[in-house]
Amino acid sequence: MSVTHTDVPAPGHSVPAAQTEGPVGSTGGAPLPWVGGLTVPVTRVDADVCPVGDVLRRIGEKWSVLVIVLLGDRPRRFNELHRAIDGISQRMLTRTLRMLAQDGLVHREVTPTVPPSVEYSLTPLGRTLLVPLSALADWAFQHGGEIAAARRLDVDGE
């Protein structure tokens, strides 16, 4: 049995016991903690249909979070974004903006002037990402030193 978004119960509810039994190597129905105290007994997760993994893969791409954070401040034109993000090529910025627009997170507004003017902004859906990204940034700054130390230990073989 794999868990999909339709298997996740509403807060205060649980998955029927028959759905918590899994294959060898499963968690044995151990609850997986979720935000807000919701727990879902998980035995196996199907990565192809997991909405969390899908979203994390998209916004976890190298440039996506930087673009989202910059657009969270105010709408910006392409060249303004390009100058603000060190190391990003025009091609990668174009690809990132296109992908975020396809996901409904970024709006592309073309003004019919000569030459055409294009401005990018966050959609209402994109704006909802700012709070969780801020929490993730807080966590990363708080624990970044611990992670770096663990990586050094792993590399040093200790």
C-alpha cells in the first residue's frame, strides 16, 4: 500500500489499520509527524505520486527559491532578476521563471510597448510559499553549523 494525497486523513482522523500494514522494511505503521500535529501511519511512500516530494523537487532546484524570495519583495523585470542573482545564466533564469509560471507560482505580465516590457510577480499561490520558505531559512541558519560539522566529520571519516 502506498500513500497518496487522497490517503492523508483530515486532522483528528487516522488511516484504517488495514492500510498501515506494509512490505518488509516498512515502518510498521509508525506515525509520520506532520505540521499541525497530524500523523499518518506510513508503511511505504510512492515517490511518483507524493505531492510533497513533487513540490520539493520543483522549488528545491538551485535557483527557484532565490527567484521566489526576490519576487516576494515586489514585481521585477527579467534583467533586474538576472543582476540580483549571482551566477545564474540568462538561459537558467528563463527556464526557472518558465517552470515557476507553469506551476502557477509566478505570473508573467507582458506590456505591449516597443520593445515589449515583461514583468514577473508572484501569484497568490506563489505568495503562500513565502511563510514556509521563511521558516526553512530560519531552520537552515539555526542548524547550518551542525550540518556543516556533520559533513566535515563524514568526509574526515570520523
